[in-house]
Amino acid sequence: MDQGEERLLKDYFHELSLEADEVSEVKLNAAIRGGVFNLRHVRMPAGRRYSLGVLALLAIVLLFAFPWIGERAKQQNAQNPLAISRNWGEFEVFRTTVGSNLTVSSALDAGLVQRINGTSAEKNGYTLTVDGIAADQKGIIVLYSLQNNNRQAQSYGVALTDKNTVYPAMRNNYSNEQKAKPGVTRGYVIWTWDRNYMELPKELSVKAAIEDTVWQESSSLQRVSYTAEISVPLTLDTQALANTGETVHIDKTLSIADQSVEIKSAYISTTGIYLDTNYSPGNSKMIFGLVSPHILLGSGNDLSGLYSKQTLTLDGRETLVFPNDNTSKAPLKLQIDGIIAIDKSAQELIVDTDKKQIIKGPDDRLRISVDTTVHRMVLEYYQPIEKRSGQSLTVGLDQTVKDGTGKTHTLIMLGALQVSYRDSANQKNQPNKYYYNLGTENLPQPLTFKIISYPNPIKEKASLTIRE
């Protein structure tokens, strides 16, 4: 497996560690990438989509530990100047929709969102309007309205596309059940570019698909059709994007647990703060992610925490994405609480699925379940209490597997993730279970896998200044 494919697979397992409020966003993007705009798209019922809906998404990276949103919101409300309401003019109707999203609300406060006129399209009683946009070198904020002139609320999804690409959504206001109710439904999305901004096409489209009917095809599958697919064109001035934002060249290396984490540069702009990072090839450990990377905005005791929830991979570089306060020029300081890593020598996992035995693994926290068969491997991970606090719980394996004869196989083994939390009443250590489909062949034993994601946080703080 080449490095590009391995990175995509790592991205999948990282994505599984999103917080619960982010799962619906991931499911939507996965559905879009899997053909949400195709009629009669096959999908799982709602209960199964929760665990399997993320499987089509292999490009957005995330393997971080986050503080709870309530704590962050409390900190921002107490110390952030954005707590002071500012008039948004024509966009005032979006205030409830935008809510506490710092990046979007501050862009509106700063007057960075441009009103778009005449950008509507209608079909079957639904009208999609792009009300405002704000673009930079890394992405675009879109405010939209969806008018439903029908009597019934319908589920819908929104995507940014060109002829060949569906762009990844970084933030939106979706709930678990995205509904276009009779009347006007307003929303926003922050989309990130999947390439250098100078390579973007001039013509893009904001596309909405309104679900029509769902009917049962079998015990495990449902089919969906769409009553309307509406596209609104957008023209992008890539030359103007060159003048957006501020690039800060950092070129410093942090030492965390004797491993080198390189911080290259920061791009600070309308859609967020983008921090280019790199893990030194000379590290003795394989770093899968960072523990709670965050930026402190402000100085002294007047600080707000901006926490990363996404990593982009572009041109071989990993970029941490943080919210941005577009109304502030206060100092910015990066803080990292540790790394998620194991020794490179511990990446080999050797399993005999016939005997239900792990011959070689990274530690004794990873075990094989009695539910394992020749066609499905079930691993159990027992998270220690001292390492439980908010850390990502993901065990990821490369798709390239070597059987007992030395022959390699590429398996479509992405499986459902079942997370079982610790029983706080009696402190029983309930494992987190991971399922891997091994195909239909009876592979000669034992099987050798490469671990590309493992929840082993090593806590050690490090920091550096981004902006004075």
C-alpha cells in the first residue's frame, strides 16, 4: 500500500473519534460522497447508519482529544469580545442559526460576509438561495436559505461541488435530523478546499438534495429517492483570494516525549486558523495525532481557548484547523497537551483468527474477542482509567494484510465501531469493540496487520507563540 492510500485509511480511523455532536456532520458528508444526490441511493436504516455511515469518508483527518463544548463556550462568553452583539444588517435573520460558531459569527461581526444577489434556483416547490459568502485561500463560508412551499417537512443535504469534486464540510449547523420545514430554513456551511486555491475552478455550485421517500428493500437496507435536486452557481475569483488572510512563518520544532513535532506556518483568515505541521521521520514513535491541540487567544488572564476539531491533508502536509475570531488581533499561543503514539516497532499486529489469539500486539490492552470468525475479526480495547479522560478510542488497521504463507491481500475490511463506556457505578472495565471484515476467503493463519491508529496518549505539554 502506498503512502497516499495509507494516509487515507488513517484518516478514516481518525474520523471515528469525533465528538457525538459532530457525528451527524460526518454522516452527511459520507452520504454526499457516497452518492447522496443519486436517485434510489441505497442506505442503511437510521440505527445502523449511526455506526456505518462514516465508512465512505476517507479524506478528513481527526484524532484529537477535546475539552467539552460547554466549558469552551463558558470561557468564550466570559472573556471574548464577541459576547457583545453587533448588528449584522441583512444577515441578522441568521443569528439564531449561526449560534455560538465563533468563526462565522465573527466574520459577520467584521463585515466579511458578502451579500449575493440573484443566486436562487427552484424545483418542485423548493427554492435554494445563497444569501452570503466569505472565501479565503483555505475555504469558504456560505449562508443559505431553503424555501419549502410544500406542507411536509423533508430531510435534505447541502454540498459544494464542481464538475469533479464534492468539497469536505468543516462546520455546519446540521442536527441529527436535518429537515426543511414548511417555510424558510436557514443554514450555513464552512467548506474547505481540497487543493491549492489557485487550482480551483472558477465555477462552483451549492447543491441541495431534498429526500422524497424511503422504503424497505430488505431487513438491512433501505432505498431513498429525492424529490428535488437544486443547484445554485457560484463564481470564484481566485486572484482575489491571494489577498486574503495573514500568513505567519513559524518554522519551529516542539519536543514532546522526545519526539519532534514541526510547526511550519499559520494562515489566519476568515474561515479559520490553519496550522501546518509535520512529524519528523526520525522519530522513534509513530504519531497518530496530538492531545488537545488548542490556541490561546489573548494575554494575561484575558484568554479564550480555540480548540482544533479537524486536520486537513494537502500536498503531503497535515494542517490543524482552529476557529478564528475575525474581530481580534490579540496574541495567539499554541498549546499541545501531548501526542497519541506508539513505538514504530509496535505497529505490527499478528493474529490467529482460527485460534482467536493475538500472537503479537502493542500491549495487553488489545485483545481478540470470542466473536471473531474467519471472515470477521473483532478486537477489544480496554482503556485504562488514567488514560480515559476524553481521549480518542480508535484502533485502525491498514487494509494490506499478509497471510501465513507470506502472500499479501488488500481487504475491504472497514467495519462498524461499537464503543462501550466504563460503568461508573462499579468501575467495570468495559471494552471498546472494533469489527473488521476479512473477506470471503479462508486465509492461511496467522494474519499480519499494520497498526495505523492506536489510542495511546502520552501526556506532555508544549507551547509556542504564533502571534505576539
